[in-house]
Amino acid sequence: MTAWGLALSYTAGAHTFKIARQQVHGDQPLDYLGMGPGTYHDSIFLPNSSQLADFNGPHEKSWGFFYALDLGKLDALQVPGASVQLRYVRGSGADGSHLDRTSPYAYYASGEKHWESDVDLRYLVQSGSARNLAIRLRYAVHRMTQGTSGASSNQFRLIFEYPLPIF
């Protein structure tokens, strides 16, 4: 099994546009590093890996389209630390018909198609006692258009990130 991905981006001022293509070759999905009890499960690094789907099924091909707006660089608003990101990814061709039925990935059917659309709003506090606190609101929609490998779902996430210097 092999996988490849390519992402090209273009930035003009406050705007960044990106297009990505990825494909998995072989009868197994691209697995995660450290898939075991007590290990880190979020270690897949492909360009179309998203909030709800990673588009990493056996034989799966996917395209991703991304847009990011840095509101701190936008002349009309100038809100330092604020950004908006939009993402749309469409995957097709996943085929789990060759998987061992005892595999944890045995839910892949043949001819899977699905898409995901995400919105990410982020603000990084610029000064004061909460400086470097990041507040992020993420909303994702995932829809299966054919097959059974994952449930269609909507999901909101509210994320707070604050760096703690250890050394």
C-alpha cells in the first residue's frame, strides 16, 4: 500500500487559496501511526485529512479546495489574530472488497463516495494576561453519497489552545 498527496497554494495579501490531490494505492487504507491502546490516534498526514474524514480508504482518490482569510491583513477590517478558513474535500473510488472481514477497516464497501465541508473561525488573543490564547470554532459537514464506510454527520467543535512553557 502506498499513498501520495500534493498540495499547491497561492497567497495574495490576506487571502490563501489551496488545491490538493491525494490517492491511496492498494487494498488497505492508509493506516494511522500508533494504532493501539494508549497511543496517539491522530497521526495521519495527508493533505485532504479533515475534521471528520481523512479520505484514506483503499484505492480512494480525493480532491480538496481550501480558502483562508487572515483578517489581520485585510485592509477593510484589520482584526489581528482573527482568521477564517473554508475547506471542501470530495473522495471517490474507495474499495474495501479485498479487506479481511476481521479487519478493523472492514466497513469499507466498494465504490465509496463522500464529501466534507468545513468552516474554521479562529482568534488569537494578542495582548494582556490571556495573550496567545487561541479560541477556535469549527463546523464540519460530512456526507456519504454512496456506500457505507462512514455515517453522514454534522459537528461543532469549540477549541481553546493555550501554550504552557515547560522549559
